[in-house]
Amino acid sequence: MDFSASATASEYRSRVKEFITSEIAPAEQEYHQQLRSQASPWSVPPLMNTLKQRAREAGLWNLFLPPAYAQRTGHGPGLSNIDYAPSAELMGRHAIAPEVFNCNAPDTGNAEVLVHYGTEQQQEDWLLPLLRGEIRSAFCMTEPEVASSDATNMTATAVLDGNDVVINGHKWFSTGIGHPDCAFVIVMALTDPDAGRHQRHSMVLVPMGAPGMAVGRMLDVLGFQDEPYGHGEVTFTDVRVPRENIIAGPGRGFEIAQGRLGPGRIHHCMRLIGLAERALELAAHRSTTRTAFGKPLANLGGNRERIAHARIAINQARLHVLHTAWLLDQQGPLGALSELSQIKASVPRVAQEVVDMAIQLHGAGGLTADYPLAAAFAAARSLRLADGPDEVHLGVVSRLELAKHRDSNPNGA
């Protein structure tokens, strides 16, 4: 593959960088001040809507959207994964940037589900308002009572009852459920326990406020609640919605999950490259402007080597992500299955290690909200669990790798 950016990728990267430099970076502190000064942290600071309107007017909107759908509907420029990667990396440098460009998770993943699997009515009711930035959404998959790294363990149910589907269950870590504009969730639940292992579950659209649906506590992630999005606990008690709310039909939940999680995972990794880059910049600045024991911090305790290792690791991670993006564009999620798991297991770890190094150079201040590093560490560490823990992804990689050699070595594993 050719690692040089296409003309399209270069154009959007330049435009996104200019917008971030002129609009988002100067407003970041004010945004957080507005968030803290509100009566409730689960409200949208006015500045966010202002920034979103400016981004939309600048044509920097829905950059994640698959090319075929974007071209068919006129929503977004229709960037390929590899063309989107440089812009997504820039968004990862600032926590508020993805929503400003209407490119934030889990809305991007939910949008892709509806693009590829939604009916015309589902797209009209939920996808288009999502793409216009009028609403937000959440994804209800993980359950507290079972090991959700094995999705076949899910105990929440979505039982067909005539023209309805009835949902019962307990979910948590439903990211985005606390946002005041969250209008719907996608729930993955068991429909037919007697079907094949991967044909038992369905994905169902449930509007917020449906009778029997209750949002409980917002969960801390290393002390952060990620307002105004949140990672919430949700219960469903005899929640009844029309059968037409099942996405693609009963029993197709696993199929949809695989299609959804591929792009979602690579988008996380793209943004994590930007997060690690910003942490490295902060580390380099701190190490060259602060002195201890008569020397710049860079000249103490192996810090030069740590900075060098961080630069090498980030560059390797970026090339790994770009190769996976290219492969995803060429062959789809199944063709890039190993590579998607490879980057999901490696890139969050790289970002976590770089941020940790930057925190160490900032001393106790690095643990405070005076710098973006503590929140960055929480984000990187949590992504070693979100969309599947490291161990699951390493298992996928090893299974596919060993399969290449099994025929030639019948006595092997």
C-alpha cells in the first residue's frame, strides 16, 4: 500500500486542523468552565452547540460516514477509512472535538448500524436526526451479572409477542445514556435460546423514556463520569416496542455486532493516536522547560529515552492503524479481522503508556484537572476493555495465526 495521504485526506486534515486550531483549542477551557458552572453536569454547555454549528457550516460534518451512503444522501463528504484516519487523529487530541464534528462514539457506530442494516423507516426516524446532530444515542450491550467479554453470556431478553417485542434485562456501561439529547438506544438481547450460538440475539431500537426503561446511576471510570455523556446503568422491565424496531430481523444481533464493531474499533484507535501525540507534546514541553537538581527534566532519569520510545511507539501504531484502515477499505471487516483485533489490543496500550509517562513528568499536577492527562489516561485505559478486552482480541489474532499452520502441522495446537 501507499502510505502517502491522498489529496482528499490531505485537504480534510488541513481543514480540520485549521478549525481545531482556531475554534476548538481556544474554546476548550471555556467549555469545561461552562460544564462545571451549570446546575447539572448532565446538560450541554451552550458553547458546544455554537461550535457544532460552525463545523457544519464549514463542511466538516459526519466525516466518518461510509462513502456509499454519503454519496447517495448527501450527508458528509464520504471519506474512506484511510482518508478519514488523519482527521480522526486530530479529533483525538481534544476530548470535545469528535462531537463538534458529529463524529463521536457511540453515535458513529449506531449510525453505521442503521446505514447498513436499518429499514427506510428506521433511517428516517433515527438515522437522519442523528446525522443532523439533533439527537444523540447509546448502545446497551454489556451486563453486570455476566462476563460480557463473551457476548453469548447475555441474559437480557427480547421476546417476540405478536406485533411487539418485549425487552427485559439489566445493562451497564451504556456510554452516552446521560446526554440530555440521547433519544434512543440500541439494545442487544436474547431472542431465541434454542437457535445456533450466533443466531440467538437481536438488536432492538428503544426510544428513551419507553415505559419500563429506567436509567440508574452513572458509573465512574477511574473517578471520571464523562459528563454530559456518561456510562450509565439501565434496566428494562417489560419494555414493549413494535416488532419493526428489530434491526434487520430477529437473530441477527451477532452479525450486526461484527459489522458495527469493526469501524468503531478502528475509529477509537485513530483518535488514540492523536491523544498520544498531544500527551507526548506536553511531555516534551514540560521536560525542556522545567528544571530539577540543576538540569532540565529531559536530562534526568532516562527521560530522553522515554520520550524516544514514545515517539517510536506512536509512529508504529499510526502505521499499523493506517494499514488496517486500508485493508478495511479493500476487504471489509472480515478481511481485516486479525488486523482490527491487533490494533485494538496494541494502540490503547501505547496511548496509556505515553500518557502515563507524560503524567510522571508533570508530577502531582499531572493527576489534576489542570492538565488533560488524567482524563486522557482514563480514556486510554478504559479502551483496553471497551469493544472487547485485550485478551479477547489477542485470542482472535492467535486463532487466525495458528490456523495458517494447522494443516501443515496436525499435531499442533
